[in-house]
Amino acid sequence: MLQGPYSSLDRDRPLIRLPFTDFAVGTVLLPLVGFIGCLFISLLYHFEDATYTHCQVSNYLPSISAAISRVPERYIWRCCIGLHSAPRFLVTAAYFTFYRSRFAKRLPELLLSGLALLCSLAENTGLLLLTYVSSTETYSLHKNGFIVFIGSSLLHMLITCRLWYVIKRHYVNPEEITSYRWKLRLFVFNVSCCLAAAYFFRRHNNHCEAGVYTLFAFFEYLVVFSNMAFHMTAFWDFGSKEVIVATPPEDKRY
């Protein structure tokens, strides 16, 4: 039988096949590189504007909102978050499927898995909102997006730690135990940084002390970095998996 340039064998091959570890690293690197780039550009070219505070006291670091609100920082950040958002939603779906298979006969954990799904979707949506509506455009929307992002992120990490605590008790896979330990450490670190950032932000607004807003900005950076690191633990959770784009089996009928 004659075969054309695009045979049935070619059609059956995956269009894209990517190790999940590479997929996870690439997804996290997008916002990481984007944020570091925006921060350096703000410090080099927009230092006075980016570090300005309503108190007009000495400040040496811009807040995240200030670092991503000017041009070209705004477009760099939006591009990185836009590109990373689709993979993040895909990872959210992958975790939900993973939890459903692990907790098929455990109703409390199944309910927590559904709540983790909702929190992850809210976290990603809040991140998109605070990204595409900058603080210099519509402050109230940007602020609400930030609140949704932080609140849903903390709840998502808490639920995830609980689910992986149950997994650790019933399974002895060393990678899963390592993943749980790092999740717990990063969650505690993230909460500590959130509390520190909130304290210095309140102290700055109440007393207008020099350098206090710099401490707030520093701990705000640590909140974001630890959030990225928490999501990076998917490296262990799906280390043996692959992301594949292929023809579904039901379509392979001739």
C-alpha cells in the first residue's frame, strides 16, 4: 500500500513530548526571570519614582506593585505572567486528577482536593488581575487582585500540606516524603514573611520611619519567591511524568 508523506504512523506519534520536570522549571522561570528583570530595571532607570512613598522618607527598594507598574517593566511582567498562566492552570488540573486517584475512597480528602482546586484557580486569577491592572491604573482592582492572590495562595498551601501529610502517612515513596517536607517548610516560611511584610507595611503607614518600607518590600519579595518555590515542588510530585500532546485514542479509527 502506498503511503503519503503523512502516514498513519506519523499521525499516531505525539506532537509534543516534554518531561514534566522541564515543564515545571520553565513555568516557574517565567515569572522569576520577569520579576528580577523588572526589579533591576526599576532600580536602574526609575529609582526615584519606584521608591517614592507618601511619607517621602528614605526608601531603597520598590514594592512589587511599583516594580511592575512602569514602562517597560509593565509589559515584561505581563508577558511573563501571560505565558506562564496556561501551564499553571494545566498543573492545577493535573494535581486535582492526582488527588482524585489517591483519595478515591476518602471523602474528607476528596473534598479538600476540590477546595484546593478552587483555591489554585483563584490564586492564578488573582495574579492575572493584579498583573494586568496595575496600581497606577485602577488601584482598587489591583489591590483586590493582590488580596485574592495572597489569601487563596495561603489557603491553597495549607490544604496542600494537609493532603500531602496524609499521602506521607500511607505511602513510602521517598520523593513524596521529600516533597511534603519542602512544602511544609516553604509554607511556614511564606506565612512568616507575610506576617513580617504586613507588620512593616502597617508600621510604615502609622509612623513613616525611614527604611521601614524597604523592609516591607524585601519581605514582599520573599513571599513571592517562596510561593514560586512551593509550586516548584511539583518537580518531585510529577518527576516521572511527561506532558504529551497527541491524537486521542478514540480518534485513531480508520
